[in-house]
Amino acid sequence: LVNNAGGVAGQVGRPLEEVTPEDWQVIFDVNLTGAFNFSQAVAPGMKASG
């Protein structure tokens, strides 16, 4: 399994001080929560296949 997805949700080139907590949450959800959810979903099948 390779979690090779990521995004910046339209924040490219935007100064850090202009990124809102809501914007950050979207970025976090896409990049970290998405990888966690996918890994968790495929783990049983991967374990079963050795």
C-alpha cells in the first residue's frame, strides 16, 4: 500500500498567515485523514493475504 495523494486545497502560494483554521482542516483531512481511512479500510485484506 502506498498512500501517495496530497493536496493543498487551493492554497498554493497563499501566505501562511492568510490560511484560516477551516482551510487548514480541509488540507489536513485530505492529506492525513484520507490516508488513515484508506489504510484502515484495506488492512484486513492485506493481513489476510499475508
